[in-house]
Amino acid sequence: MLKKISYRAVIAMLLASATYAEEISIAMGNFEPYFIERKNSGVFADIVSAAFRYIPGYQPKYVYGHSNKGLWAGFDSGHIDAASNVFDTMKVKGCLSNPVFRYHDVVISKASNNVVINQLDDLKLKSIVSFQGAKNILGKSFASVVSAAYHEVPKPELQVRMLVADRYQVSVGDKYIFLQAIKNLKTQEIQPQDFKFHDVFPPTYTRLAFHDKSLCEKFNLALEKIKQNGQYEDIYQSYLMDLHYP
């Protein structure tokens, strides 16, 4: 004879099954304002979280602190389910999402040095410090102007300090990462007005890489929803509005 199951027990089981969500581990970077480990947030994390709210049964779990190379290597090894910040120039085994994350790459110089940069060719023979992987990521046009005096670093604060110390003539990377790095240094001796920002790059987008193709396709549909309803741009503005300069 089957044991009777109470009404409350049935409701409890239904609620448990309804609220269960499979955790999807996503490797995240280590540069603000796009990745903010101490708050489990940032522009990119908030965009992904907003999209996942339209994907029932899944919950993102962020793994922070990776450099670019470490982030991509962790995904290739299979230790994580997805990786953020995948550029089109990279060869990654897995399903790539539609473009998700937008960058505003610029050339940055010290204002006092009066460096003139109107196009990429003006970088020829300039000493350049940039972010990890930039030579491959920013395309052939950038790679063609890189001279022997070129160095990549894993942390944006290093780009700021090296430029201030005149170790390099220019820095290349995202404008808002650089401004956030100045803010993070917490010193009155380095201010945004000490630098000049040269717009010579088009907007750059990166993608999420998934091992699960079905989840990748669901993410693309959810991403389109948050772009159409305005959440996508709202998230960007909520973080970047305090960093606008000039």
C-alpha cells in the first residue's frame, strides 16, 4: 500500500523543483569597471546576470580574478562552463555568443608631452604599453605599427604608472579601464586631466564562450531581449557616467 503524501510535502517538492537552477561557472577578468570582484558585479557581470534572468533553470556563478590569458586557458581546459571577454581574433573551442561586451579603446598620452595621434600610423616608432594580448586582439593594423619598444602588462594600474613615469610615450587600451585605474590608485598626484585621449580605434566587442551549444543559443535570445528593452545600455551608463572625461 502506497504511503500517503501530505499536501504540504507535495507543495514543498514542487517549489523546490521550480526554484532549482543549475549553476554555470563563468570566468571573469580582473579589471574594473567591467569586472568588480569585491562586489561580485561590474558592467560585464551585470549584463550577463540580466540576460540569465530570461533563461529559466540556470544561474551564473562568477569566477573572478583571471588575467586575459588565464581566463581563456581555464575555459579551454574544461574547468569552467563559460568564459567572458573572448575576442574575434581568438581561436576558442566552443560556441561563441553574439557580441556582448563593448570596449572604447583609445591611445592615451601625457597632456604635458603634446603627443599628436590622429591615426594608427602616428604610433610608428612610438614606445607603447598596452594590455595583455593587445597585439593580437586589436588587429593587423595595430600590430603593423608596433615597434620594438612595446610592452604588455596584466594590470591597468601598471599602464597608468608607466605612462606617468615616462617609461612609454603612449598607452593603448579601454578609456574607462584607464580612468578607473586612476581612481583606484587613490592619489592626488595623478588626475584624468593629466592625460590626452586619442580616438583612433572603432568600438570593439567581445563574446561569451560556452561549452554547451544549447545554452549559448538561449543566451543569445536573452541578450537580444535586454538590448531591446534598454537594460543593456542602462547598465553601461550606471557604471561609466562617473568616469566620463572629458
